[in-house]
Amino acid sequence: MLLLHGWSWSLDVNYFGVMPRLVADRVGFLGYDQRGHGRGLPADRPFEIEDLAADALALLDLLGIGKVIVSGYSLGGPVALHLALSHPDRVAGLALAATALNYRQTLRDRTVWRVLTAATPLARLGVGSSISARYFGLSRRTSPDLAAMWPWLFGELARTPVSGVFATGRAVSRYDLRHRVAGLRRIPAAVVITTRDTVCHPRTQQQLADQLEARSFALPADHDAPVVRPAEFAAAVMAAIAHVRSSPPK
């Protein structure tokens, strides 16, 4: 398994509920903080989603790993898809979650990207450095479990510089794989759809599943499910992984 985390998060934040399950089931996996995030490569120049896929391929080459099943959450979904499109011989399956083929399909999405573009110069001044932590503000006040882990979570989120968040956001806003993934239908795939998602609309998640002809798994949760509801998120991801692992190539 190759684990690819979401935008502004890190591997540990995104998959802390999943990794113990993989260990318990004796499923080998690797993961890392993507460029511009956490302990990953610095975002010292503009980049595209294809560059993030090239980073993943470089890691596989470095470790001598031939093929992987890729689990991609949110940002990790586009990276996984680009990796499969550019190097289909290296991807044995796709287990995606809370992700889409394009993030400009709703008025809300387009508005977010316009605001992000306008605010980009402020990132150089450190403005917006708490944006990732603020996302969990309400959940922190209502969830005792999240409140208990907050010092660790805040520290992990703080590892991602605001410049990396903005640079990655620009890359996400530009990518569009609608009607480009039909060739991936031979690869076993599953999609976890977060049906109450206020960040990645469930309709666009279903669009991805439909175009991949993938098995879908419904998770009645918002986009923060990996952190706020880690056990349920892990169960859904493990079900998607199990489906992919048991499915022969089409």
C-alpha cells in the first residue's frame, strides 16, 4: 500500500487511524508527507499535481518497489490518479476517499480558489498560518477525544508552512481529470464517499466512482472524518482496500 494524505495535513494526521489496522492485518504499506507538507520536500517553486505524482514514483524507485495499491485521500486522490495515468504498470489498484476529478465544479469551489489566489501574497508574511488548525475548531470544542489529542494534532498541522498550503492549493485548483480516466477502468478501484462532506461535494465524489466504474463505500461523515471519526474512517478505508485486493484486473 502507498498512502497519500490530504491537502494541508500530513501522513500521520490523515492515516493515524488506518495504519494500526494495516499492521494488524499484516498489510505492508509506506507513506510520506507530500511536497509542501509536514516533513516533506519544500514548496520552493510552483508545481502541479503531476509533480506530486512524480515524487511518489521517485520514492517507489528509490525503495525498489514495483507495484502498489494506492490509497489517496482528498489531495491524495488526484496524485494517485496521475500516477496511475502516467505509470499504469506501477499501480495495482486504487482505494480513494473524499476526492474528485476536479475541484472547480461548484460555485463554492470556484469562490474558494479566487479567494486563495487573492490571498497568496499574504502567505509570504505568514498570514493564514493557522488555517489548518482552525478547520478543526468546532470539532475540538465538541469532541473530548479530539481535545485530548489536540497538542499532538496542532503540532503536526503546524509543520506544514502556509506557503506549502497555498502552493498546493494552486495546483489542486488547476487540475482536471474529468473524462480522462476511462483507461484506468481495468485497474481495480474503490471509492469511499463521505456523504456529508462540505469540502468535496459528494456528487463529485460519485462522479469519480462512476467514471472509474469503481465500487463505492458510503461513509456518513464530513471531510474531517480521518481525525474526528478515525475508527469509522479506518473501517471504510479498510473495506475499500479489501475490495481492491480481492479484485482481479478487469
